[in-house]
Amino acid sequence: MAERRGGEPAPLTTSSVRGEDWYARDLTGATFSRVEFVDLDLTEAHGQGAVFEECTFRHAKFNASVHTDAAFVNCTFARSTFFDARFERCKMVGSLFDGCTFDITTVEGGNWSFVGLPGADVHSATFTGVNLREADLTGLRASGGTLRDCDLTAAWLHLSDLSGCDLRGSQLSGIDPATVNLDRAIITLEQAVVIVEALGLDLRTE
């Protein structure tokens, strides 16, 4: 199990749901706290405003599900799949993803600060306008992926692969080019200045 930022333990759960089939379920307004979900099938589930607080998902399937204005606060996702899943304006603060897959996942807006995605493969995922402040993105594999207009302030990006990644509009001031692969990454002129300054170079117009 990957560790949370700071080595904090996962929240303890107080109840368990195992082997449930929630295919295409409407989760609108649903609220769960400290529940362990094992082998839960949420394929094509959808809804607005659902709340999962300090829950654990083990081997869950979020495939083709759509979550709008939902909250997954301080949750743990272990060996779960998010194929073609969509998260719109969702709150994921403090959640940890361990050994999960994100094939063609779409994330639009929302607060993903303090999230743990160490070593995650998001090369086919799209993150747009997402708050990823102080997120653990150590070893993130985003080659050819999309992280546009995202706030990466104080995010941990050590040994991450952002080669060929579309980073336009994202906050890159905290990136150390010496520890991050930025080969062929797509950035704006303004961002290029930030990278040059991070390298300690003195950029002049003349």
C-alpha cells in the first residue's frame, strides 16, 4: 500500500459493503462515512452531490461512471479502475490512489489538493482546471497526457514523467526541471520563462 503524504495512516472504517452490483445506480445525494467497499461495481453509475467521507474502495470499478459536484474526502482507492470515468467539479481532498488505472479518465475542475497519486499512469487521462496544490505526484506517468490550467503549486513531482504532456495554463513555479522529465512538454511562452528561471538562468531580451 502506498503511503499518504506525511506517512499518515488511512482512516479506519466502521462498516463494510462487499461484492455489491451498483451498475448505473443514481448516487445523487447519497452520503457514506467510513465505509469499506470491496469489489464494488459502479460501472455507469452517475449522480450529483454524493458524499464519501474517509471511505476505502478496494478493487472497485468506476468504469464509465459520471460524478458531478461529488465529494470523496480523505478516501482510499486501492487497485480500482476508472476506465472512461468522469469527475466534474469534484472534491477529492486528501484521498489516496494506490495501484489504480485511469484509462481515458476525464477530470474537469474540482479540488484535488493533498491527493496522493504516486506512480500513477495518467498518460491517457485529461485533467483540466483542477486544483492539485500540494498533491503527491511523485513518479507520475503523464507522458502525452493533459494537465491544462491546473494548479500544481507545491505539488510533489519528483521523478515524474511529463514528456509530451500538455501543460498549458498550469502553475509550474514549483517544478524542478532537474528532477522532472519535461521533454517535448507543451507549454506557453510565459511558462517557459518560469522554467528558465527555475534552472537558474538569467533571461534577457537583448
